[in-house]
Amino acid sequence: MSPLRWTPGLMAVVLATSAQAEPLTFDQALARASANAPSLQAAGLQVEAARAASRAAGSLPDPQLKVGVDNYPISGPMAGRFGADQMTMATVGVMQEVPNRARRRAEVSAAQAEIGLAQAQAQIAERDVRLAAALAWIDLDYAQQRLAALDEVLRNLQPLWDAAPSGVASGASRPAMALAPVRLRAGLDDQRSELVAMVGKARAELVRWTGDPTPSTSGAPPGLHLDAETLRSGLERHSTLLAYQSVGRKAQAEVDLARAARRPDWAFEVGYGRRDPMFGDMVSAGVSVRLPLFPGRRQDPLIAARTADTARVRAERDTARRTLAASLDSDLADQVAHHDQWMRARDVVLPAARQQADLETASYAAGRAGLTEVLEAFTGLADARLTALEREAAVTRDAVRINFTYGSETP
């Protein structure tokens, strides 16, 4: 095959891969997760299945075709002779069962509740997917920031690492002091290895939710605004409680279905009997009625069971509502504590570490401090920068998780 024939296809694949490998903003990551997550496709199919099934709810059962032989003699002078007796005939008929109207209405209500439940579960699945993608983006973004900050520190410290052996050789430092820079650098290298692993884990998680084979982040992280009162007032519209509403409607439909069993169901039947031509054919018609004569032993226990299920669903919904309210207050308290820790790390600890590094550098230049003190100060500055970024990431995670879990999913 000529290379010219497959070159355009190869170029298309390369271009598509390059386009997909572009850095993702926070909103782009969420959009891609919503479009590509298999769990959301499964949830959508569940809604589609519930809607398709609802079209059959409340319909009459399929008619039944009845074929047989009536009054066939098996003893006496006519035994074994078809048509010799005027009562013997081949029959064909149709029977149609007609459940009572209350039963059919209950079936329709149960089907509609099943659609509502599937839709609520789809909303929960979408919330979970978007939240997981959002947290993965945040983890990757801040892990990359921390890794870049540490690499910058290592580059700035390189001249000091190089100066440590020369200080010992010149007699300006004791031989034992040459080991301190080795220990400090090994500690920073250990932190870098951990950050590289964190970047890899966060990237793998973002691949899982977005489908991008080599994702990276771009743009600013999401905002940190939280409106506690709005979140609390909106809990009644939470997707979990909406799902319980659908479960409650389905349970009530089951109660109505059990009560409908106390009403009689009907069946109509029409038949045609073919006899010997000398006797003539016959037509028959009839109606049958199911008689619920013993409700105390049959229908009433089922009604009581379904009623108890309805009460159970209400109790579970109240439990879920209280759990959501308590979890929201707990998460808000944690977010306040994490925010205060971040402010102290950014506005107190980091400036103090930077000032200490500057002072130690000046003392080293003036001959009043050793190289080890300078390295320890810059190592402390690196730790302060990484801690500030780590606590900022925790606050950002808190805001996104709280908004997505309890609110409108718009951080």
C-alpha cells in the first residue's frame, strides 16, 4: 500500500492526540468528565430503560388463545369416536383479563416513580463524577506547583551544595560539617520523590475521569467562596433527598397496588365450538370474576407490609437529611480551620522563613554564620513554601467538595 494512502489518517490521529493532550482548565476537565465517564452513560441508559418500561405500565395483559376439545366420549357406545356425539366439538376461543382500574393506576404511578428514581440516581452519579474529576484536577495542579517550587529551591541551593566541599578543603569548616549539607539535600530529594509520585497519582486519577491520556492543568484554580446559609437552605433539594422522594412515591404506589388487590379483577372469554355438520356449531361467552373473600389472610397482610415500607422510607429520608445537615456543619468547621492554617502558613510562617533565610545569607556573607546554617534556613524556607501550597490545596479541596456535595456544584 502506498504511504500516501495512510498518511492522512495517521496525521489525523496525531492531531487528535495533540489536541487532546493540551492542558485542561478546571471547567474543561469537568466538561470532559461529564462527556466521557462510562458511569454516566450507564445512568443515562437506566433512565432510558425506566422510561421505556413505563409505556407498558397500566396496560391490559395479553389476551390468551384457548384451543381444545370438549365433551369427547371415552366410554359407552360412542367412546373414541369424534363427531359421533352431538356434544363433542373442537373449540377455539380468546380470553382477556381486565385488572381493576385501581391496580392499573398504581402500576402507572410505580413506573413514574421508577423514572424519577433513575433520574435522581443519574444526578447523584453526575455529581460524583464531576467531584472526582474536580479533586483530581486540584490535586494535580497543586502537586505540580509544589514540585516546581521545590525544583526552584534546589536550583537556587546548587551553588551552596557545591561550596560545601570547598569550605572543608580550605579549613573554613570542620570535616563533620560537610555531612550536614548531604543530609539536608537528601531530605529535599526525598520530598521531591514524594511530589513526583503525587503528580503521577493525581494524573492517573484525572485520566480515569476525563479520558485524556496525558492530562495537565492550566488556568487558575476554582474560587473558594462558600455561602453557608445558602448551602443549608438548599439541602432539601439535595439529589440524595430527591432520590428518597422517588423511593417514597414508589413505596406508596406499592401500597396502592396491594390495596387494589382487595377489588375484584375481571376476565372475558369468547369461544367457538366446531361440531359435526349434522349437529351445528356453537358459540359461547362468559365472564369470570376474582373474589377477594379472605382479605384478612391474604390482602391485608400485604397492605400492612407495604405501609411499613413506606414509613421506613420516610424514616430513612429523615435520617439522610439529618446526616447531610450534620456533615455540612462538620465540613464547614473543618474548612474554617484549614483556611486559618493556610493564612498562618502564608502570612506568618512563610514570610518569617524567607526573612530568616535572608538574614542567614547576610550573616554568611559577613562571616558570622556557617554554610550549614544557611542551608538549614533555605531548607526551612522550602518547607514553608511547600506547606503553604499544601494548605492552600486543602482549602481549595474543601470549597470544591462542599459546593459540589451540598450545593449547586458551582464552586
